[in-house]
Amino acid sequence: MASHRLILLHHAGGSAAVFNSLVKALPEWIEPIPMELPGRGRRWRAPLLTDVDEAVADLAEGVAGLTGGFAVLGHSLGAYLGLALAARLETTGAAARCTTLFASANAVEFGVGDPSRWPAALTPFAPGPGTAEALAAVGIGNARIPATTFDSEGVLALPELEDVRGKRVVVFRGDGGRETLGDTLRARGASVDYVACYRRAAPSPSAAASLVATLRERPIHAITITSSEGLDNLLDALGSGARALLAGVPLFVPHPRIAAHARDRGWTAIATAGSDAGLIGGLLEWFAAHPLTKAT
């Protein structure tokens, strides 16, 4: 007998049929509830909807008879509609299941979309002040940030996330990345979905060649790196022959984890406080103790 219910929301232009294979593969303890928007699938005679708010209202009416908890799995547009549906249920006082948002600074730029459509009932969680400021800049305020470290571990230490049983969490992030947030929140009982808002990519060969040429023309006095992936991209772009151009150049990173990765790659890094402000503070402190001369 099914003990958990799973709402399935299809992508734009699709229907519930997209989930047929998934439905067949689900264990017996999960009851799938595929839903369709007007004009799609079994509801093909109904007029199509062109407004997100109308679509969410239609979905809310469809789940109105459900009691107790349920999870939502949305594909593409369905993921956004699921997020908006949870916010609507919470706002209206229905038997809502709280949805939580995480965002990185880049995810804010590429994932928020139209801020006026952002559910007002959702409290965003950000890994640091830079992300919170980016959210505030587009009109999404009151972001919760860690009180300990500005990273996934710091976010997970927030008291609001200690008990997330029955809640749905949507993580807006880049394609790939660490799984710490998702794995830990699932272990605590949450349903977690990822929304990939941007893709990390190494510099093109022409950009790498331009970088090497620039380093040969004039010296640099410091380097800042904000991710382990960025460090790998830099070292790989330079190649073993050109890495000597950076010998003795101080490397500043905003997290001990990145500093440890730099050591593994043979480069000693200076770990600053988290955030852009921490990097700037580290640079100012370094150059106050190591002033540049006219020769440099």
C-alpha cells in the first residue's frame, strides 16, 4: 500500500504521458499522481492557459482534495510550477508543504527570471552575503545566510533546516557541483530538486593563449580564485610550461576547501574570509605588508 504521494508536473507543451516510464518503475509505497494542464493530454478539449498564475491556480484546485503530505516532481516548466504551487498553498493556509529555495550569486542572475512572479511566501536561503545582496538587488529580500561559514555546511547549520521532513527544497545552482546540500537535506527527510541555471566551462584555447601572452608581456601581483573548478581551469589553460610565469604570485581564495585543493595542485594559497569583501580584505592586508615598489 502506498504511503507517499508524488505529484507529477509535465513540461511546457507536454502531457502526463512523459512520466509513463517513471510511473511503471516507482515502488509500491509511492502513489504517482500525474497532473495535466488545460489543453494537454486528457484535457485537450479545454482552452490552453498562457498565464503562470492561472496554471498554478488550476493545479491548486487539482490538489485541493488531498490531505496530508505529498512531494512534487516537475520537469522543466513543471519544476517552476511546482515551486509556485507550494508557495500558493502555504500563502492560502491550505495543507501546505513548505518549499525552500537556495541560490548562488550566478543562479540569481540566471535563475530568478521575472522577480515580480517570485512567490512572496518563500524565504530564500543564500550561502553568503554576496548571494543575498544579489537577491535583494532584484527585489527578493529577507534571504537567510549562515552564521558560521559561507558555504553549504553553513547553510545546513541554520536552525530552520534542522527538521525538513515532508518539505520540498529547490536548489538553484550551476550544472554539476557539490552534492552536500541535496544529500544532507534528503537524509533529513526533504524532497530535493535541482535547477541548473548556468554551466561552468573551461576557457577556449584562444582565450588560454591570450592569457599566456598577457602574462609574458607584463607581471601580475596577485590572483583571486573563487572555486576549485576555476583553479583547475586556470592551471589547465596555462599548461605545465607556462605555470612558471605564476611562480611567487600570491593566490587568494575565500574558503579553506579551495586552499586545500590548491595545495593538492602544488600551489600554496592564502585563505581569506568568505565573500568578495573577504577577498578584498585579504588583498589589502597582504599589500600593506608587502608594498609594491616602482620596479614592480
